[in-house]
Amino acid sequence: GAAVSPMPELPQGGWQANEMTTRATGGAWLTGIAGLVLPVPSTIVAHATNFLINPRHPQARTHLEQASVEPFWIDHRLFQ
């Protein structure tokens, strides 16, 4: 199976507003190619998890070709 990295350690409370921390964490994971998938907490939905795919990972091409693509509609009310 594909390598899934562990959920990154983020500061408690307010990490959503700390762009420097989240960028540094994501950047380190992306350049390290340790895992194909990185679970990260959602900034929009509390207690939900999003999954980032590392396009530089050696297994990315294989797994992305096997994945189905479905439309994702964002509710415009989120931006009001």
C-alpha cells in the first residue's frame, strides 16, 4: 500500500491562523517524500481530516492513475 505520513504536530489553539507554521510543516513533508499521503486537520470543518497527496512521491503516478476523479462543489455560502 501507499505510505501515509502521521498527522503533523501543530500548536494547540490558533494554528489555523499561523501560516508560517503550517507552510513549514507542509513544505518539510513535501520535500522529504516520506509519505504519499499526509493527513491534516481541516480548517473549515472541526474534527475533520483532509488528505494531501505528494506529487513528488515515487508512488504518486501509480496511485493517482488508479484514483477516480469526481467533481467537488464548494458551497458559495462559505465565502459570505
